[in-house]
Amino acid sequence: MTKIDNITPSDREEYCQMATEFYSMSCCDHCVDKSHFENAFNYCLQQNNYTKIFMIRYNGEVAGYGNISFTYSIEAGGNVVLLEELFIKEKFRNKGIGKNFFEFVYKNYPAKRYRLEVTECNTNAIKLYEKLGYKILNYKQMIKEN
């Protein structure tokens, strides 16, 4: 059985380990400074309107985590939930946990649009997302970091 909860202070070490693994996988475009995981964790422990991190448990064991953030889109005509990160530990994959996470988000965070990013080499994730109704956009994303 899958259980999804907001993070608590006791989840810090487990979350940081999983986030490090997530960004170390070959399907990620680049590495992330580990201090960003701590910052995100601390930020999400506070009440905020921008982002949430969830711990995902399967039969009582930590199976992964998910991170969502929120924005508004004129194009979509309403609120948008960005599915920022979804990480399921290898031994828990192919058990429907990813699908359960999406159902949790849809039920608890209704929006006009749900959006996510995926690298082309992450074929298993792409298959799941397509089954859930996601389509490839013809946009190129660009970033400028300070």
C-alpha cells in the first residue's frame, strides 16, 4: 500500500540521499549542488505557497519522494502544478507507486494544467507519463541562472 505525506524533520537524511541519487542518475541532465537539497527541505518544512516535498512510503518503507510547485498560466487559463521531481527507489519500481503519486497530486492539488520535464533517455518514465495522458511539447526550454 502506498502512503504519501508531507515531509517532516525526521525525513531530512533520507530525502537528501534520494535527491542525491536522483540527480546522479544518467537520465538527469546535470548535477545539482547538494546544499540545494538542504535548502529545499528547510523551505518545504515552512508553510509556503510555492512548493512541497512529499515522502512516499510503500508498506511502511520509504520508497521515494515527489516534489511539486505551483504557478499560474495565462495560456492554460488557470493554476498549473509543476511535477518537479519524482524519485522511486529501484526496488520499489513497477509497483504502481508513480501512478499513485500522480493520483494523489490530482486529487489534492487540482489545476487547469499539470506539467513536467523528462529527459529523452528516461524511457520508463515517458511510458508512464504517456499512459497518464501527458504529451510531448514542441517547446525548447531555456534557462538563465544567477
